[in-house]
Amino acid sequence: MSQRRPMGALETAVLEHVWASPHGLTPRQVLDALEGDLAYTTVMTIMNRLWTKGVLEREREGRAFRYAPVFSESELVAGRMAKALEVASDREATLSRFVRELTNEDEALLRSLLRKEG
């Protein structure tokens, strides 16, 4: 029996390949780039779900679709971080906990960015 990858990990792997291609990719191209014994329909379903979520856009190409990212990786991750903060009942505690979890390098980078933006 083959080891199954968690669905979030598969979405991330698909996105990594699509982000790396300036003109987008078809499900077949993503399948060929991924390691493992995935079915074409699995990759097609993941890409369709990412399109439904608004993460990918698509354009018909023959019988398939070519998918391209709507957001860069940094835009997508920053948006997810902002949404996570929106649902926190105690924003100060949440931000404080986030900062405590940062590496020294990330903390220094955050401080530098705050100085630039402030």
C-alpha cells in the first residue's frame, strides 16, 4: 500500500509547481512533475479545488485547462496570516505568541520591516 500524502501537502506541492511556471500548467504537466503514483484525476481535482477557492485561474486548452496562480506565494501566505489574525479574540496575545515563535533571524527581519513601514 502506498503512503498517502496529506491533502494540504498535495495542494502545496501543486502550487509550488504552478508558481514556478510563468505561463501556468495543465494537470498533466503538474502530474508529470510530481513524485509518486498519483492519478491524473487526483491532480485535476486538486487544481479544480484551488480554482474554486480563488487561488488559481484557468483557461481552456484543448480538452483540459491551463492553471495559473492568482497570487504569489508571499501574497497567499500573508493573506492567510491576516485571516488567522482576524479570527483571534485577543489580537495582542496572538501577535505576542507569534513573535515568541519566531527565530532570531525572522524577529530581526520583522523589526527591520516595521521600521521601514513605520
